[in-house]
Amino acid sequence: MLRILVTGGAGFIGAHLCRRLIADGHEVICLDNFFTGRKSNIAELLNHPRFELIRHDITQPILLEVDRIYNLACPASPVHYQYNPVKTIKTNILGTLHMLGLAKRVKARILQASTSEVYGDPLEHPQREDYWGNVNPIGLRSCYDEGKRCAETLMMDYHRQNGVDIRIVRIFNTYGPYMSENDGRVVSNFIVQALQGKDLTVYGDGSQTRSFCYVDDLIEGLCRMMNQDGFIGPVNLGNPQEYTVLELAEMILKLTSSKSKIVYKPLPANDPAKRRPDITLAKERLGWTPKVDTVEGLKKTIEYFRSVLKV
Ligand code: NAD
Ligand code: UDP
């Protein structure tokens, strides 16, 4: 049994990770400032004897005795990370610094949740880990993508300079139950719109592509990366099945049997034109590959939103 800190543990991915770590028999400290996370995401864990919840903001230092740290704290939806961009970059830089300082002091292994956004609007396709990316340093997304790039730099420098035991994971678009209905990302937006009979808002002409990974597959990848020795990453974790945003909208309309229509809205600035992970490294080093097909994952997510929205 290990004592494991999950920052951002009340968020979408964090809530799934906390459940998995408790099920694996660990002691879990979930730390969150509840900006985009909710207590209800972890409701049934609150009385568990091996689970502890701390309201804390990682832009402030904290000292805890832990063996491992999953650093997930950071809003992930463009709507939320652009709401207070200075706070987002502080979370990525000061927050990661504080978690690395903690890892160094208590000799904990630390895993950083990085992102496919470090590749920006990629000029190489699919994206491999050795691609350095095409990122606008002064754009609306840079509080997030440059913040995450700097967090990777901090991880590597603490590793090289101080011998901190690090793992870096680049997460590609992930979806599933416990996404908030007002999260603002494409899968939850389209499902909620379809279930409520509202228009599906496709940004641009919908020809941009994304590759969607079901959350259970991602959690398995995160745990495998944390638990193996000798490979610090960065490693891509994502599902290489690639769809245009328009295809996704049509798929969701069909799976929900919704009569909603598709409407077109302006494409946000610096919205990447395409994105698909090359997961060769994850296959070779972690023996990991996603198991849940997109249609199957969407059906489970639709069921979740049906129960939350009571429709
Ligand atoms: P989320 O917004 O649902 O969860 C983020 C959590 O972090 C929330 O509970 C929020 O309250 C908390 N948080 C934010 N700022 C904080 C701070 N300063 N101090 C303490 N807590 C703070 O997002 P998610 O989808 O669960 O993403 C989790 C992590 O994975 C993020 O770091 C994100 O960048 C990364 N990621 C996610 C995806 C994805 O598709 N879901 C893709 C790439 C990377
Ligand atoms: N998108 C869309 N309609 C929405 C929300 C998002 O067409 O209601 C598009 C968005 O412009 C982007 C893609 O869907 O091209 C994925 O957006 P999301 O915010 O989920 O993630 P990210 O852009 O960070 O990959």
C-alpha cells in the first residue's frame, strides 16, 4: 500500500484515478481547489477510510508525506483555462514547481499530466513524442499549452539536476462519465446538446480532426506509466481512431436518436487543424493500447449524461 497524492482529484480524470487507486488498495489524498472539479465526482469516496480530501490550491506550497504524486490539477477545457489565463499559467508553472519541490523533499515519484497541446497546431501527423510542436507563444491557448510545455521543462530539470523520479504523460482528448455538463469540450457539449434537443455547435466547418480516448483506457495508461521503472517519458496516451468534428457530431446525433440540428459557429483562434497520437512508444514500453472503441465509449458517456440530465 502506497500513500498517493492526486492533485486535481475532484476533476473528470482525477475522480476516475482516485477510484482506481482506492480499488488497488492504496491510501489516496485528493487535493483540489474546486475550480472545475466537484465534490460530487468523488462522493462515494468521502467516507472511505483510505481516502482524504484537502481543499488546496497548488499555486501555494504544501507539505505532505506521500510516496507518489499524480499532478493533474489544471482546468483542461479551453473555456475554463481561458477564463483566467494568468491563473492557468500560475497553476502550470508555480503549481508544478511546488509539486516538484514536494517530490524532491519527500522523495516521491511524480507523474505530470501533460497534453497533446504541447504539439500545438502540428505540422507532423500523427504526432510522435520526438516532434517539438508548432505552438503560438502569445495566443489565447498559450496560458495552457506553453504552461504545460514549461511544466515538462521543470520536470526534466528537476530530474537532471536533483534526481527527482519523474514520469511525463501527454494526454490526448479524453472523454467519459464525470465530465461536467458545462465543461465546454466537444464530446460533452455535443452529447448534452443532443439530449436536450438543442442545436449541436460545430466550430468552423467541422473538418478539424481529433482522436478520442475513453477515460478507462487512459487511467490504465496513467497507472502503467507510474508503476513501471526506467522509462520517464514523455509518452503519448490517446486513442489513434481519428474523426472530424463533423463526423463526431453526426455519430452523436445517431447514437442519441436526437432530432437536433447542426449549426456552425466561428472557429476559435489557434484551434489545431488535426490531431492523432502515434502510440508506438506506449505499446512498446508500457504494453498499453486503448481497448474501448469510440462508439462503445460514446454510448457509455451518453448513458451517464442521460442519468445526470434526467432525460
Ligand atoms: P478537469 O478540469 O475536469 O479537472 C481539473 C481539476 O484540477 C479540477 O478538479 C480543478 O478544480 C482542479 N484544479 C485546477 N486548478 C487547480 C489549482 N490551482 N489547484 C488545485 N486544483 C486545481 O480536467 P481533466 O480533463 O480532468 O484534466 C486533468 C488533467 O489532465 C489536467 O492537467 C489536464 O491538463 C490534463 N489533460 C486532460 C485532457 C483531457 O482530454 N481530459 C487532455 C490533455 C491533458
Ligand atoms: N468544438 C466544436 N464545438 C463545441 C466544442 C468544441 O466544434 O461545442 C471543436 C473545437 O473547435 C475543436 C474540437 O471541437 O476543434 C475539440 O475541442 P475541445 O475543446 O474538446 O478540445 P481541444 O480543442 O482542446 O482539443
